[in-house]
Amino acid sequence: MVIALSLLFVLALTASAWANPACAVCTVAVGASLEIARQLGVDDSVVGVWAGAMLAIIGFWTIRWFERKGWNFKGRDWTLIIVSVAMIGFMYISEIKYTPQVIGIFYLDPFLFSTVLGALVMVWSSDFYQWMKARNGGHAHFPFEKVAVPVVALLLVSAYFYYYPLTRKAADLGADLYTF
């Protein structure tokens, strides 16, 4: 748990709020598709990547809401992002049993690890888009680049977790899932 909080702290240090990182329709669609993916048998580590991205988007929307209300205080942005990503804890209360495993140098539940990683990828890919846009004179390189960059980054991480699962159990489930 300490490592998860450390990862969230690193997220807080690197994250800055950008205006309108995702549309409301996209946020709702991702949220609905998470449960559908779980029902279809997609591995939890892949679902966790998208859940973390969704929670990061909720954090960005909360920051925008606070800006409209004029609620400004020191550390507001990173506090809201951390609280948003920490909402994954509710899944462990009702849906998932916390079963920590060794993942590289971390000792975390695979779903929690992939959720934190998904949030980090979402924030960093949004920052990367802003950097690319600034280098291009304030204009996107192509239409919907703002959407394409985070989605491609999340797809790459999801594909990695699909083909190189975090746990042995996930590999066994994935082999039989698409056999007809």
C-alpha cells in the first residue's frame, strides 16, 4: 500500500491540470465499457488500465469544476487527482478481493497496479499531447489528436498486459477465452 501511495505521489508531482482533457460522453462510455469488459472475461489487469485512466479523467473534470467554482487552494490539483484515483478502493470493498503479488519490484494486487499505471499513462499521455501541440505552434498535428494520443498509449499498455499477463492465472484464462 505504501508503494501505491508513493506512485500516486509521483503522479501528483508530474501532473498539471489541462483544460478539458476528455469529453463527458467519452468518460461515461469508458465507465460503462469497464463493466462490460469484466463481464466478457477480459483480464482484470487490462480492465484496470482503463479504470485508472477513467479515474484520472474524473480527477481532471473535478479540477475543472473547482476552477469554475473559484475554489483554489495550494495543492488542489494533485490532491484531487490522488483522491480520484484512490476511489478504486471502493472496488476492493465490494467487488474484488485484495491479493497482493510480486510484480517486478512491487508487491501489489495486479488490478491495483494496472489501475495506477493506467492513471499515470493517461496523465503522461495528456501532458505529451500538450507538449507536442506547443511544439507545433499551438495546433494539433491532425484532427482528434487529443483523443488519439491517450487512447493509443492506453491500447499499447493494454496489449502488453494482455500478451504478458501480470499473473499466471490471467494467462490461463486468456488462453481459453477465445477458443471456439
